[in-house]
Amino acid sequence: MGAADVVPGVSGGTIAFISGIYEELIETLHKLDLGFFKIWKHHSFKTAWRAYNLPFLTALFSGVLISILSLAKLISWLLTHHPILVWSFFFGLIIASIVYVGKQVNQWNILTGLALLVAVVVSYLITISEPMGSPSSMWFLFVAGFIAIIAMILPGISGSFILLLLGAYTGVIGTLSNLLEGAFNGNWSLFADAALRLAIFALGAVVGLKVFSRVLNWMFLHHKNLILAILTGFMVGALNKIWPWKEVLQYRMNHNGEEVPFLEKSIWPTQYPDDPQLLAAVALMIVGFFSIFLLERLAVQKPSDYDTA
């Protein structure tokens, strides 16, 4: 999930869904409240910890954090030097994810079909939207965190891509860079300013996670076919963003002062001005597609692992 969230266009929620942990994640987030401290007071910390399924959340978010910290530079390098191959792998993965999630819908009818179409259109419009500027005010950081975390847990919608659309991606990455620079160089004023900004962003993310997990949990309990159709539509619409062959319409400066693509449109491989790497791209699409079967197999083994524990 962490590796996926680093890539603007790929959703960590998609990975959670195809690995079989999505509903547990939503339900666990929904149940989080201050009752944790009541159980801790009257019983024990261990009882409260297990009652709120925090071993699951700790393992999951530790993996996300480790992945982001360890793979962010590698994925950024791959996207810079081998973009077609990276996007091809994820394109195949998302195609398989669409098939996987779509199969979970037990009954298709007019309502689920309409929900699918609306989700496709909304998701597609998001992928072609022109990004906003880069506001740096505290309230904007809160709103950006609130919206981005919702996208991160929705299959098909990338949190980092939403940050890019909002104009906050560069700011958040730059703030994280300032935090590390301030810590390593002993510049505590830079560190404090970055820490405050990240704390406000994180607060927005926590509030967004809590509010939206409640909505998603209710939808899964009462309208599961409808929400699955919507999630399938989101992923179909997002395919435009991860199509490997792009024409750059506009560039932006990243936090390192380098020019990177800002506004792009999808084109056919035959229209690509350089080597389209068609054979390698198709091969990686196939690898991405069939990697879902491995994740499915791991997901099937998961319940027995919990029972054993």
C-alpha cells in the first residue's frame, strides 16, 4: 500500500482490496474512538489494544510507513528513467483489480450499473483536471490532508495524485524534506516549522479517515453491491491516469528544483515520439495482471493465519 501511495495515480486502497484486508481496515478505522481509554482504565492496555484490533492497524501502517520511506526514492527514480515500464506494470495490476472487484458484485441491476457509470465519469474527470496552485496556508494543509487520506483508502483514486491536483504534493514533499534536513543539520527552527505543518496535515488526515471510514463501513454493511460497483467504476476511470504513453502538455518544478511533468494527456503508442517499448510494456502489463493471483492466494491463507495466532 505504501509503494502504491507514493505513485501519483495508483491507490493504496486498491492494494488493500485485492489483498483481502479492505473491509477489515474500514471496520477497524470506523470503530476507533475514545472508548479505548475506558477499556484500558477498567481492564488493561492489552485488552483495549486487542479489542480495537490495533495489532492489525500497527502492522499495516508500519508496513506503509516503511515502504514509503524505503521505496519512495526508488519509485521516483524509476518513474523518471523508466516511466513506460512502471506505468505498464501498474496498468496491468489495475486491470486485474477491476476484474477482481467487479466479480464481488453479487447482483447487477440498473442502480449498480448507473453507480458504476457515474463513478467512471467522476474518476476520469479527476484524472484530466488541471492542478491548482500551491497554497501553503495552515487551513489548506488541513483540507489537503482530509481529502488526500480519503483518496488513499478508495480503490482507484490515488491520494498522492489528489495532492498533485490540489497543488499540495510539492509542498508536502518539501515539508517532509525540511523536517529531515532540520533534524540532521540541527536547524531547529526549520524543523519546528516543518513539524507543525506536517502535524496539521496529519490532523486533517486523521479527521478525514475517521469521517469517511464511518460512511464506507455503513455502505459495506447495508449497500455492499452498490459500493463495490462504485469502487469498480473509480478504478476504470483512473486507468486514464496510469496509461503508460503520455504527451506532456505542461511541466512543473518539484521540491528539488527539477522540471517534471505537470499536465499530460494519454496517446497511442504509435504517437509516442520516442521508443514506445511496446513489447516490454505488454510483458509488464501481463506480470502486473497475474501478480493479482499471488495476492489472492495470500488473502485466502490470511484467515487461517489469524486462527492460528
